[in-house]
Amino acid sequence: MRRVYLFLLGILVMTSVGCQTTPVKHYAIQAEVISVDVPKKMVTVKHGDIPGLMPAMMMNYLVADEKQIEPLKPGDKISADLVLGENVGHLEKIVLVEKAVAAPAAGDVNQHAH
Ligand SMILES: [Cu+2]
């Protein structure tokens, strides 16, 4: 009986090693860009709730590829893949969801009451 148990345990260990080569975790996040530092590959965002990880907050993230943050401007809404598992988390697959509202154009003046 014990032998069967060990055999099953062996299969379990091999299976988990096989399908999980790295202990890296991915979290899909939604965030608003606060500032972008392309040379440092750093982006400051205000992210929403990340279930099981942290509540909504403002924080800095490194990005794997600085080209992904080059076009970003403060106020842009993005979605990204937060990758944790190394010393520092970083963002991948950054997608611009919504462009920041542009500076008030002539048309917007009409919205003010005057
Ligand atoms: Cu956070």
C-alpha cells in the first residue's frame, strides 16, 4: 500500500515539475499611467484591485521592453501583464486601452457654463 502511495506521489511531483517550469506568476492588471521614465524602463501607474495580490494603489513598475512605454502619456489607461517571481515584478504586454483626454480643445469650451 505504501509503495502505491509513493508511486502516486512520484507521478504528482513529476507532473507539477513538468507543467510549471518557473515559479513566475502572471496577473492581468488595469492601470492609469501617472508618469513614464523610458531610460529607466520605469512606469508609475495607479492600478486597480489585483485580486489575491494587492488592493488598488499607485506604484512604480519596471517594464521588460521600454518600447512599450515610449508612447504612453500621463492619464493613459492601460492593461498589462504583471509578472512576479523574480526579485522585482515587471510589466509585459502593455496595451493602451484609452488615450488620456487631450487638453481642452476649442469645442470643449462650450461645456463650461458661461
Ligand atoms: Cu501595487
